[in-house]
Amino acid sequence: MRIFFALAVGLLFVVAAPAFAQPHIQAVVSGADFSPGIALGGIGTVFGTGLSDKQYQFSALPFPVKLGPTDVFVCLAGKISQFNESTCQALQLIFVSPSQINFLLFDSLPNKPGFTGALSIVVRVNGVIDDGATSGSSMGIELMLTNLQAQGYGGLDARPFTAEPRIFSEGYDCFIDSRYQYANRNCGLTFIQTTTLDGTPSQADRGAVTDQQGRVLSSSNPARVGQYYTIWLTGLGPFAKGAPVVGPFTMDYTNVPVYGYKGSTYLPAGLSYIGPSPQFPGVYQVNFQLSTQIAGLSSTPGYPAYPPLFPCGDYNWEISLSIWQGADFPVGQPANIVQIPVVIKQGDVACVQIPVMAKRGDVAAVAPQAVRNRGEGGEGPVGEKL
């Protein structure tokens, strides 16, 4: 599968480093989108120098605890001159190179004194420990496992740490929505982002969202309403009895196309499955059916139909997927937002008569129960043609 292959071999070009120079850690981030935050059971990435002599990747499950000359540990924070089993825990490795390591964090804390709160990621290459750990100047690279009690949840309640949901990045791609000034330019997935002269991104963020044939949604493979799709993530934390331990998981469609309204609109998404991937440790999947409600049809009791952008379909759109875990907006842990291209053809939805009162740009034209407004005065898409 492309998503996990990209994860395994790394998403950035690697740079050669002198063999077995003392390792140096520059950052420890999520392995999905390279932003801060790693949950228990999640996939993380170390960036630095001297992390290996060359590239290695796992060849079988379970992931090994050593690849080539490299091993990685979670240790109690402090100056480290040698490893002790009582203060360090080895991690499973997916991929290593001179500048990047992808690893799997344990799904529960080791039963060792002090393994709570702030811990440190430590890299060892051919027996040489990274300079931040040996000097004690940086106290290693701290891995913050935030206690939910500090966020107002009261007792631990068997939910000791937050989630850090992240959708795996598939790169950048053109917008197919003609409202965007740079629509249909620079199409095709790439990890090199194009921008306007003032630095504004001119492409959509594409995530690992696949159709039933395993193909990533992109400008060349847009979504259709009523079809089923899968989102690939990491960082959802432990699961028990089919549910995430650290709190509820919710997903909304944002930037829903509504006739006569330019604000920020969103609809709750119905999910058919959420849980760990049966194929790959540290990877989670969310299955959903792209609701026809985004095109103006109501299929949920209590949610009346609202005016769509075009009464009979026949347009392209960019829908954003907004994921939260632990609590609903505006608290909880948000995932990175990605856009999925959607083509709504004539016949996909029933024709809806537009109310006479509805005029383009008329905020009052929106039926309020079907679409929720996330804040006042929401902006349209970047570079929108007015």
C-alpha cells in the first residue's frame, strides 16, 4: 500500500552522514505529518544527523528494535552515559537513515519507576549515544505524554494520556474547485508545495484518504457522494472494547457547499468503523461514507435539506476533513486538516428548488439546522474569485 510504503521508507530525501559520528537529534515529531505530538501506540519520527550509516527498513513484523547500527530508546530525562534497563525502554523501528528514523512508540507505559510525564527519546548508533543525552544540556529530547487530569477531566479514569491524531500526509495537489484563483494548476501529488508571490499556499493538502480500491483521493481521483472511503492515521492511542481509551472521536465535513453563504460551514460525518489497522501496528483507519448531505440532500432525521450551491449538482468542490479526539470543538486534540476533492455530477443528487429569498452572498439563505456555523464571519477559500 502506498501510504504505508511512504511511511516506511521516509517522506524526505536523506542526506549522507559520516559513518558513526555522534548522533544528534534535531526534532522528534509525529510520523504522519511531521508536527509535534506522539500518542502511546503511535508512529513517531526523529530528524537529525548521524542517525545511521545508510538506509535500513523493516522486512517483517513485529518491527525490530534495531536496524543496522541504530537503536532508539525512551529513557528517564537526565544525563545518560550508558543504558540501564530500569531507566530506558527500547522502541521498535520501521525505518532508519543518516537523517531520519521512524519508530513505533509503546502502546502502554512500561512498568518502571518514573515512567510518567516527560520522557526522553535517545538514539544510539554503533554504541555511540546522541550528544544531547550524553551532555545533559538538552536532557535528551523530551517526549511529552500529557496527563488528561491537567486538562480538566478530573481523575485519571483509565484515560491517562491524550491522543495526538494525525492523518498521514500524501503531499500537495491542485484545487479542482474553480472558485480558487489557482484551481487546476500544478496538479498531481507532490511534496513540494507551490505558493503565490506573497507566500500563500496555492495547492490543497492531500492526506491518506483512499477509495475502496486503495487509491488515494486526488485531483485525478476525486471523491463522489454516497461512496465509501478510508482515512489512514496514527496517534489515536489505545483502544478498549472497540473505542479509543482517551476520549471520543469525531469528524466533520467543513467548507460544505451552501448556496448563498460564504461563511465556514460544517456537517457531522457518520463513521462506519474506527480502530487499529489489522495490517500495520501504529496505524489506524477510519471508514466513512461521503454523505449526500454535503450536496443538499438530507438523510438524517431532524436535519432538513438546505439549499445546495447548484440545485442539480454538476460542480467540483474541496471538502475539508476536520477530526477531533477527546472532546468536541473547541477543545480536545485536533488532527491536521486535509482536503478531499469532490465531483458532484448531475444525477448524484435530486434537484432542489432554490428559495426565492436566497441570493448569492445572502447569509440568511442558509437553513440553520442542517449546517452549523463554526464562528462568525468565516472566510471563503484562499484566493476565492468574488
